[in-house]
Amino acid sequence: MGALIFYTAIYFLGFLAAYLLNQLTGRILIRNRRLAGLVLVLMVAVVHASKIISTPPPHHSDIGAGSALGWYVILPVAIIIIVVTYLTWQEGRDDDG
């Protein structure tokens, strides 16, 4: 649950950074702010995954590197991608009708 909150916060940081950059420049530099948020999430996920793989697990932990990648990186990122894709799809349907 904590990883999902972490990656959601990262997504909104990327989304808001793209919005603020567009506002500060006075023109649209980044058209798709949702994609900018996802790019930041994927960049952080790659760094997080490499850290999990390169660091040995704690001695008192039963979880391995593969399980940690699945629960703390892949699952939250997949959920965020699914939600953003769904919201983008819904927005496209609303514009059509």
C-alpha cells in the first residue's frame, strides 16, 4: 500500500511539474501531462528496481528480490498505468459524445 501511495505521489509531481512548466513559459511545451507523469513514474521505478536487485535483502526477511520487485515496483506501476489509461479513455469518450 505504501508503494502505491509513493508512486501516485511521484505521478502527481510529474503531472504538476509539466503543468507548471507550461504556465511559466507561457506556451505549451508539454502537451500530454499524463504522459509526463507516467514517464517520471517509470524513471523512478527503474531506479527503485535496480536498487532492489543490487542490494541484498535483510537477514530477517523472507521475501526475495523477485517478490519485492513484484509487490513494490511492478504492481503499483501497473495499477497507475491502468488507471491513467482508463481515465484517458474515458476523457476521449466524453469528447466524442
